[in-house]
Amino acid sequence: MRKWVIFAIFLAVIFGILYYLTFGYYSEGKRGGFITKLSNKGYLFKTYEGELRMGGLYEGDGTMNSSEWVFSVSAKNKDAIAKLEEAIKNGQRVSLTYEEKFFTLPWNGDTKYFVTNVEVLENVRSNQLPQPPPSNLPAPTEIDTNKVL
């Protein structure tokens, strides 16, 4: 009887470790940029795979520094998918909250990065110059230059 108890505890520990490695994550964070691609992929397990264009920082020599980041979104996360599609359609910048898995599994997607939340950011680019703040000073009056003091 004691062998079966030890065997059951051993199996529970093994299944616990496998469950954590499958559904757990060891890193989470945020990334921002523009979505360049979002596609629904998979033969049996459908996930959305996307690319985020990050960067736009200019270095000293005047070149553009940008990189692409690939990510996966679960097909069950309808809210995130709708926001990503809206951002692609409108060309808006997004902030993605993600979890990094231990390794990729066929039912998890093609990448280790799983997006859990999407925030569509407002366009900060504008062709208008910033307006000065309103002043409480009285309007300037005309000065008569014909008068000599």
C-alpha cells in the first residue's frame, strides 16, 4: 500500500510540473509599436500570429533603428484580436502586454510570447504646431512713434 501512495505523490508532482511548464510563464512585460501583420494560423490548433514594428529611435548618424517582434494571440482572446485588427486598419500605435512561456507547444502557437492585453494608443503625430498657452496680459496697444519724449 505504501508503494501506491509514493507512486501517486510522484505522479502528482510530475503532472504539476508539466502543467506549470505548459500553462505557466516566467516573464511578462509590455512592448509598443505598430502592428504590421496579424494572421490566423494552425491546422488543428488555431492561433493568431502577428508582428510588431518597434523602434523609430534615431542614432547619431541619422539612421532609423527599428526591429520586428513576433507574437502569438490565443483565438479565445477576442477582445485583443479586435483591438489589433482596429490598430492595423487605422495605422495606430499599440501597447501590448505579453507573457513569455517556457517553450513553444503546438497548441500554444508559433512563438513563446503570448499577448494577453492590447491598448490602442492615440495618434500623437500632428501637422499642427503646438499653440502657446493663453496669456492673462492685456492686448498690446499701438505706440505713437511721432511723439518724442
